[in-house]
Amino acid sequence: MTVHAFTDPVFDAQKVFRAAMNVLSRPGTLVPLEADVRPPAPLSLEIAALALAFADHETPIWLDAALTSVSYVGEYLKFHTGAPITPHPVEAAFALVSEPALCPSLTSFTAGTADYPDRSTTIFVQTDTLRSSRSFTLRGPGISGTAALRADPLPPAFPREWAANRALFPRGVDMLFAADGWIAGLPRSTELSEA
Amino acid sequence: MYVAVKGGEAAIANAHRLLDHERRGDPSVPELSIAQIREQMTLLVDRVMTEGSLYDPDLAALALKQARGDIIEAVFLVRAFRTTLPRFGYSQPMDTDAMFAMRRISAIYKDLPGGQVLGPTFDYTHRLIDFNLAANGEPPTPKESDSALAGMPHVTGLLDQEGLIEREPGAEEGSPVGDLTRDPLDFPAGRDLRLQALARGDEGFILALGYSTQRGFGRTHPFTGEIRVGEVEIEYVPEELGFAVLLGDVVLTECEMINQFKGSASAPPQFTRGYGLAFGRGERKAMAMALVDRALRARELGEDIKAPAQDEEFVLAHCDNLQSTGFVEHLKLPHYVDFQAELELVRRMRAAHAENRMDDEALEAAE
Amino acid sequence: MNETATASGYNFAYLDEQTKRMIRRAILKAIAIPGYQVPFASREMPMPYGWGTGGVQVTAAVLGPDDTLKVIDQGSDDTTNAVSIRKFFERTAGVKTTTKTTDASVIQTRHRVPEEKLRADQILVYQVPIPEPLRFLEPRETETRQLHALAEYGLMHVKLYEDIARHGRIATTYAYPVEVAGRYVMDPSPVPKFDNPKIGDCAALQLYGAGREKRIYAVPPHTKVKSLDFEDHPFRVQTFREPCALCAAEDVYLDEVVLDDRGGRMFVCSDTDYCEQRRTDGHRGKMLGKVPLGGEAA
């Protein structure tokens, strides 16, 4: 079994982009991710597809400890995207998290500035499931009434961490969660509460 | 009689066919070749290359042919082509000291190392229409120099030896150079981005701004330190080789203006610089660019910013002729939805106005 | 790399993949920060600035082979610039195109929001000439950026209030400023203020592209969008005294058509697809049948 990037770089990237755009436009909604990639473990198919679709030499990538421990992962990403790998989460345009429970505090990433809130980190998180029985209620732009986030596991102290991130608005980080070929989005504009 | 506007596709296709027809002109007159344009309309080709920011004389000549000689339209064609080209990397900085110059003049020294070389110039010609040209007069062969051109150090370098001129500002070895075609322009912009914008900028606009600084709108007391025109080598270091290889020569025009500066609390009185560079033979552009470059350094040098040429946002946001022409000419596009909104408002306001007047008159009559 | 091309020598939808990635990243940020103008490295396009280069770049970055594209200008599919942009994507992306709002998955527009209610599986891409709502109050980018950072929008309220003082009403009829999700003041592009209510709580994602000014912004679906107003002068849309002369539609935006030089006028739907659909459905305006319809005859 050999690793490979998109078999069809133009259309695979477009499909992954549309899925990511859809989930960020509609927080909590699950959208399937269709892309033919085979990344080196422990990098998941979904996170690899997102990185391949969005990263290039202009966007430093930060990898969590589990992804850093296997040098193939960094090499695969560098080779296929040209993106530099940074050890500093605050420099990252994209952060790839394979073990949510060990994810550093959201404040370790960059939230942008008041002038340029767009210069912030987008975090791709691999979870076990997006259909957990444990659910959070979402409110905000992109949501008619309320929506739900059922990703599990989440980074530590998540409701509190996210509330702090939301309070920075328009600064803040944005997150995409992935599991089993599906993704869900959580932009900084979303308010999250325990259901 | 109202006819719902339809058939736009056919109208556009027909208009474009007519355009092609008009471009060709009278078919009994021989068609222009690309080589003719490239060789005989050289200054026009050079200008299209400069403002199109792509050094390719044949492509610029073709663009001019396709654009019926309209400079901005030709620049547009070149830029739209340029933007699709893959980028392999960046060349080494060009060494204009090593230029093989066909022209080199200084206005601040009577003679200098390397000498004054007048070269091919319109300067000192009498602008009399030459009716011999209408009869296809072949020009006489130019005289060849019997002495080879020696090295030509930059005039600013000579001043630098005495410490009379500031060191080249903002040019740190190895620091990355911005590219406004790849990153959105952000203010305040560095000098690298300003120079790039000016180099691509419309010659007429830059010329007028440069002129305005001479008339008191942001005076900089300029002297032409040096203008040089000639061939310069381009070198590139491929990643896999690790050493420079020669890609070829390009013709450049470089102008260095030398300006007075009173000095400040931290800097002693000394001369300052303005820099201009154009592809091909673009002396007017390079000089005007150097004037505006110096004017735009007002903030850096602690001068009051009062004039348009000193105002970075004003200059950089308006110097690009594609942006200007696109937005001015977009007024040709239909605006009837917005106009309808205004029409309705004006009618309503006029009705209210008439009503008020009648009320006032009724009041007056009652009094 | 296998970059699929329809027009020879160019990538799918004209833009190279690196450019699309850069635009896509800007779109994600724009969605996450509703109403905030994300700077992007707008490319030189083969059509002039001011003629839709921003909308075209956004559409090119969004478009996939399964999309169906509709392009309108002033509400109409048949205005010359709409035709030209539609042709551009037929040539460079080979996508299906349509004039029917309901059949489109991506709609690029200049100056109108379609009358038909948009769905969640549709994307509306606006062409924007001047994205900065404060630009005509403060010409400097460095200043307006500060004002947005501080959410300092007093200038805009002063301007609108001056209108009321002078004219007795707010005299802005198009490009009427809105507040998005309670934070950023945004220019909805020069749509008539009649269209403003359709921008809020819309099921479709709305993307705005300004090529010359190098900005992308967005209104996510179901987002609160409030047209700025005052308690004593609430926001009101334009109303028309008569229905469409061809399809009898009311509560739509109408174009005024001058019939002769003796003051003859008629009012017809600005949204041509909406008007045609209504006539197909049997609605009859008072002038229908009295005037030849050039397009349908042709």
C-alpha cells in the first residue's frame, strides 16, 4: 500500500473545498468528504485531504505531537503542498490535530489582529466520531435557530475554551472536525453551549 | 416600441467580428508584421513591456497589433497573459553597474569615469516633421566609435565615497522583496512595493505626478545623477545546481535622481535618492518614477505630507492604468437598476417639494 | 500534474490551482467573519477591472464540473456583460449554464438579488465595485481599517442623518449599508435597497468579490443582516405604483422602459427569468400582447 496525494488535484481539491466551505457556512452540519488520497499513518484521510486542498508554500502547518512523531507525515505534507512545517502553533495558518485530548489551548494558536482578524489559525481536528450522544448546542451565523455539534472527543475544557475564543470575535480561530469520511465546521462566529 | 433586450450573444459576436475587420483597415495596404512593429515601433513596444511587466518584445508587438495600437489595451493583453504563466523562481538582483550601455549621461558632473555617452536620443533634435520619411528614406549608417566603452561606476557610488549621499535605503541583502501581483497591497507599503507599483504604473500619470513635485506640490530639489540605457545580464540560480546560470540580456533604462535633504535630528545633511527603472528605452518614465519615488519617501524622511505625489495611498491606488481604465470604462455597463432607484427618489422628493411650496403659498395667501 | 483544461492552455475555470487555493482560503475566512472584507491577491483577469473580475475569481474558485452557472447583470441574463461572463465559463470550465434561477447551483450577479427565494444548495456571487461602505466618507484605507477594527460606525450614521435633515428621508437608494451579524457594517454592492431584506436570513451562501480593490467578503446562510436606520426613520424599501406590465407581478423590482418621446412609460420586471416564468405560468400584465417581445420572437 503506497501513500499518495490527490489522484485528480484539480477536482479533488475543488470537492474538498466545497465541503469545507459548506460546513463553515452551516456550523454543525455534517458533509461527506470525497477525495482519493492515501496519507501515511497516523495522518487521517480527512485531515490529509483538507491540508492538500488548502495548504501551500504561503501557509505554515503545525502538527500535533502524534503527527510530529512520525517523520513521514511532515515529509508527505511538505512534498505534496510545499508548506513549511512550524513547531510554533502561533505561526500556523493550519494546525493538524490527530489527538484532540492532547490539543494545546486554543490561545496557543493565532487569533489574528483587530485590523486583520483573518490572519488566524484554522484547526483541523481528527475525532473518533461526529455523531456522539454527547451534544453541544450551536447558535450564530449560518444557523437557522439552533444546530448541534456531536464531535467526540473534543480538546480539553472545550466549552470554556470555545467561549473564550468566541469572546475575541472578530478575532479567533476556526475549527473543522473530521471522522469516518465526514466533516463538521465551527467558525469563530458560533456560540456553543452544553445541550 | 419596447423590445425586450435579447440577442446579446449575437450582438457581441458581430461586434467582435467588426472590430477585427476595422483593425485590419484597408486590405489593399499590406498587413503589418510583428517584426515590423517590434523593430520600428520600439519605444511603443518598450512601454507595453514596462507597464505590462513582462519582458517579451514579440509578445508586446503582437499585443499592439491586436490592440490596434492602443497602449492600455495592449498592456491589458500582456498582463492577462502574464498572470497565467507559472513562476519557477526569482532571478538574482541585476547588476546595472555591469550594464553594456548604449547611452549614459549625468547632469551633475561635466565628465566622470566611463564618460558621457549621448547615444540614440531625441534630445537636441529639431522637432520638424521629416517629409523624407514619408518617401521611405533610408537613414545614413551611424558612425562607429573607435574606443571601447570602459567601466561605468554609478555616480551615486562616487558621492557615497565621500559620505555625501545616504546609503541605499531599504535594500538589505537577502531580505525578501514584495510582489503586489501576489499579495494584496497593504499600507503603509515598503519601498520595494512602491517601486514595483510605479514601474508598472501608467507613464502619463507618473509623469504628471513627477512634474507636480517640480511645481511645488511636494518639492524634492532633484538633480539627474545619472541615466543609463543598455543591456544587462539576468542570472538565475536553479535550486538543483546551486550556482548562477545566465538566462540572457534585457535592455533597461535606469535613472537615479539625487535630491537635497536638510538632515534631521538623527541624520546629518546629505543627498537623498530617488530611483526609476523601465524595460527597454523608457527614459521619461524612469525619470518621472525617480521623482515620485523620492516624493513618496516623505514619511520615512520626516517631511510634511501635503502633496498628492507624497501621498502613498493616493499614488499607489491610482497609478495602475488597467485598474483606472477598467473602472472608468465600467460606467458603460448598464446601471439601470440603480438609476431606477434614484429616479424614484428624485420624483418623490420633487413631489414633496411641490407640496411644501403649495402649502407655503397657501399660508402666505392666508396671511 | 494533470490540470484539466477546456480552453486549450488554461486550467479548469481559467485560474491556476495556487490562485484558487489562495482565494478559497480567503472565502473560508470571509465566512467565519461575516461582513469583514478579507484582503486577497486578486489576479489580473482577461476582462477589465470594474467589469466583474472579483466575482469571476470567486466563481472560478468555487465552481466544479457538476455545477450549473447562471450569470445576471441588472437582473437580466441577456445584458452584454452577463453574456460575456457566462461565455467565459462555458469556454474555460465547460460547465452547464442556465438562465433559470431555480436550475442554477452558482449564480453570479451584478446589482440585483434574484426575486426567486434562493435555496440552501445555491451560492450567490456578487460582483463588487467598491467594497468599503465607508469609502466615500473616508477615502483612506488606513483610516477605514481602523474604524472597522474599533466598530466605529458613527460616521455612517451621521451621513444618513444628514440626509434626513436635508431631504426629510434617507437619500441612499442603492448600495445601502447593512450591519452583518451585529458586528461589521458592509456594502451589499450596488443592489437597490429593495433587495436588502433578501440578503438577511437567506438560505443560500452569499459571497462578494471585489477584484480591483482586492477584497472578498461573505454573508453565511441565515445570518442577521440589518439595514442601518433610525427609530424615527425606519428602513423602507422602494415600492412601485403599478405591477409589471408583462407578468402583473407585484412586490418585485421594476425597470422603467421609455416607450416613446411623448412621455409613454411602462414598468417591467428587472428579473427577466422571474418575469418569463410567471408568464409561462399564465400571469398576464396589461401590456402583454400589445408589444412584440423581441427576444421571444427572435
